[in-house]
Amino acid sequence: GCSSAGGRAAAAASGAAEIVVSGCGNESINGTYRRDGERDGVPCYRHAAASWTIERDTDRSAGEAVSEWCICDDYGFESHCFVKVAGDLPPAAGWACSPAVCTGHPPSLSGAVAAAAGEAAAAG
């Protein structure tokens, strides 16, 4: 049989494979993203039906590491949506759209995302 020890961690790990993006003014960005390996030492994600990707990018050029999560076209240089936060998972909220390329409302994320403080119990 299966031991229940570590089952919760395994469930959390397997649950970390998908992110759902919704509410973005750029409709094509909305949808389901699946785990697509790692970039910057943390998981990255690719849209199930389009070329959009979610990744964390850390800029160390200023001597101090500055990280942001971004939604790009196939891991491209230009961020369409971004949020300046360092965590190991993209946050559910706090996203902004880059005015030059993404107009309208910024997205919110659900699924394998970093829970906002005080919201962990409300997941699901």
C-alpha cells in the first residue's frame, strides 16, 4: 500500500504543475499554463494553447539581485505583464501590464501560485 507520510507534499508538488491566468485585458494571455521546466532556478510555465510563457527573471547587473515574474511571448525579452517579487512561485495578484504592449486590465493568477499573506487557508 501507500504510506501517507509525505503524501501532502507530493500532492502540493503535483498541484504545482498548472497555473490559470484570467482577467487580462489581452485576452490571448488568459488560459491554462503548464509547468515547462525551470528558469532562474525556479519553475516556469507555458500556455497550453499559445506561445505565452511565465518566468521569473533576476537582474544582478546593479550588484543587488532584483527579481520579477513576467508573462512574455516564448520567454522573450519584452514583458507583457509583470510583478516585482522574488518568490519561487508567481504571485496571484499584484500584476501590472506593460503599457507599450499590453493594454487593459492586468491579470490575476490561480493554481500553482504563491498565496498572499492570510489567504493560504482560503485556497480551493
